[in-house]
Amino acid sequence: MTDKNYFDGEINEFVDWVNGNNSAEGANATNHMPVSGGSIRQLLQSHLKKPIILEYNSVAGKNRLFPSAYARDLYNSDPDTYGDLLIAEFEAAAEYVIKLYSDSACTNEIDASNRDVYVKQGDGTSDNNSFKAYYKIFKGDDEYISNIYVQATVRNSDYKTVSTGSNFSAGSQIDMNLSPLLHEGDNTVELTIGAFIGT
């Protein structure tokens, strides 16, 4: 049976376990009673299961990190008052699009969603089978200038896999010699392209 001299209800991380004061709202949450061990255990277990809340703000176009859903709700109700509850915010990667082009004028876009489309120089007997392309990064209609990182992963029918990666400065041509990665027989080349985007 719960001791009537202890508060046994749900609390959040801002409630003092001894006197029940909620430091975020400036009110008392436990009728000035100390918090029971069961309530403290429930609070700690819930935070261990989900220690950080990620929220995407479509207006700001940013991801925001909070220590709890309660802290997130307080921040959203009054960002000026509860600004210290925001752990961090960063640009949402989904807001950016990388487009590839086969020409330096960037007029002939490569359809990266089509797995059968690729850019190649050389042939089956060449030692210079390369992926070459130009790129632009967009956020909406605005072009974003950034260096990028390209990783090439090559697999063959025997499930042999090898990878390599290179950095390319803004405005330069992507040029990766894939020949050292190719296995005997048919190969599948997968390219992962990421931009160095920060706030």
C-alpha cells in the first residue's frame, strides 16, 4: 500500500522529488508532498527508454532535439521563456536535394532514381572505368554551395563487396575511378552522396 505521506502520481523531470516544486512552471505538482519511489522509478524508466525527443519544425525547416515530450511542449508554447529546454537544432536533410548532371553547364540532369542510368568512361577492357558527373545542391529553388562526399560500393554476383569514398569541393566535377573496385564478371555499383551542410 502506498504511504499517504508520499505523492504516487506521474511526475516530469522538472518536479523536485522532496518538495514537489515544478521548476519549469513555478508551481507545486505534489501538494507539497515528497515523491514516492514508484513515481521516480516510472520517470527514470521512461527516460531510459526514450531519452531524446526529435521534432521536425516545418516552418523553420529544422530538426529540434528535446530531453522529453514535456520539455518540447513547453518550448513550443513559449520559445523565449523555455529556450534553454532546446538541446540542439539543425537543418533537416530532407530539405536539400542533390542533382547530378552529365555536363559542366548543368543542363542535362541525370535521373538518379533510375537504377539503370549511369555515367561511364571506358569499357570492359579499360583500366579507367569512371563515374563522372557535375552536381548542384538545392533547398527549394535556391542553390546551396557545399562540398560533398561520395562513397562507391561495388558488389558482384558472388556477393563480394568493396567500398571507397572521396571528398569533392563545391563546384568541382565528381570523378571516381572504379576500376580498382571491380570484380571479375558483372558488378553492381551503388553511389551514396552526401553534402556537408551545417547551421
